[in-house]
Amino acid sequence: MTRKIKKLDFCYENLLVKVIADSDHPKIELVGLSVGPFKQGNEYEIHYWIAKELVTSNIVHFRNGELDSTKLYKIQWRERNQIAGQISELPREFYPKLRRYLFKSKKELSLHPEKVRDYDKATDLAWDIVNSRLKKIVTLSSGRNQTDFILKKLTNEERFIHQELGRIINNWKEHILSFEGVN
């Protein structure tokens, strides 16, 4: 499980993301790669791992912004208010963004201890989203027919757990009423 999530995280780090230049900046030469030059206000598409460093250096900002407490609350509210048996669609990169948001928030606690309440609230929202979706995924995994419409709403991490649970549940169902070993 850990290996699969790390692989998905690696893929996320290498995704192309859209950024907007906050200032003019000359071309940056990296080993085997160059980025820029950047012109203030223009949009660029670069790998996330590069964008993250450029954001830290105040050269660019993410076009769609990063996950924050407001977005997290909206996701949690939408998930809790779904009709029974329904699951809302999350952005494919939700969990990598969530891990990075929580990591960043926890790191900020050392500089701003007064933000502990904000961090606790974000953690509670995250767990509420995860638990709510996991319950729905268990139900989906134990059912017979899942339509592509429902399955496409799952993130890659969720599809993985859905497939694993489905395999385990179906195997259990095959054996629970088996007459093997019955005399």
C-alpha cells in the first residue's frame, strides 16, 4: 500500500502544472533542464517540483492555487451532503495536495504556534473527508455493479483501495457459503 501511494506521489511531483509569473525573471538553468524566462503576468506550464520551488522564491504562483482550509471545508461539506449511495468527484490530485497542505500547516506551527487550532481543524476536516469516502468505497466494493460514472469520481488512491477491497470481499463471498469441507 505504501509503495503504491509513494508511486502516485512521485507521479504528482512530476505533473505539469500551470503557474503565473509574479515578476520578470531570467531563464533558470538546471541540470539537463531549463525553465523560463518568465514575464510577469504570463502563464506557464512546468513540473510541480519546479513550480513548488519557484513559488517559494516568489517568482510564480499556482494558477489554481493550492489546497487551503476554505477549499477543504467545501469538499467536506459537499461530501457529507451527498445523496445516500453517491460519492462526489474529487480532483485527481486531491490526496497529494492534501498531504502537502497538512505537512505545510504542521511545519508552520513551529513559527506560528497560535495556528494550532487552524491545523487541528484542517486535520479534522481531512479525516472526515477520508472516513466519509472510505465508507462509501467499502459499500461500492461490496456491491455487484459499479458504473464507470461512479468509478470515475474516485481518485487513483481510492480506485486502488476499491479494487483491493472488491477482490477481498468477492473472495470472502465465494468461500462463505462454500460447501467445501462440509460433511
